[in-house]
Amino acid sequence: MPAEEVPHPQDPADALAAVVALRRLADRLEDAAVEQAMREGWSWPEVAEALGVTRQAVHKKHAKRLIAAGVTLRRRS
């Protein structure tokens, strides 16, 4: 199946459940990737650019969790 083709389950409940599962998976993948990048010394702007969002958006979404996980965050120079 080509990448742009999306399967269409017959039951809308199945389709919606799949959307929820994919969103949760995407969130977990993003959390892990952002944490790895920050542990490796990436800056907020670098992470934001890679995700296609603003620095403020990525900071708001991830800073508290990263601090709680003991990640040393870079400060602006």
C-alpha cells in the first residue's frame, strides 16, 4: 500500500480508536525523542525546528517533564 493511502475501517468506532492509539503512540515517541535530544545537549530552538513548532511551544510542552526526569536543560546564551 502506498504511503499516502489510508485504510478505511468499516466501523467508525474502530477508526476513531485507531486515531486515539496513534496519537498516544506519537506523543510517547515525541517525549522520548525530545528527552534524548535534550540529554545530548540540543537547544530548544534545535528541537523546535526538528519538530516544526516554535521554541515556546516545545518548551511549554516538555520542560516540566524533563526537569522532573532530571534532564539538565540548556539555558540561552
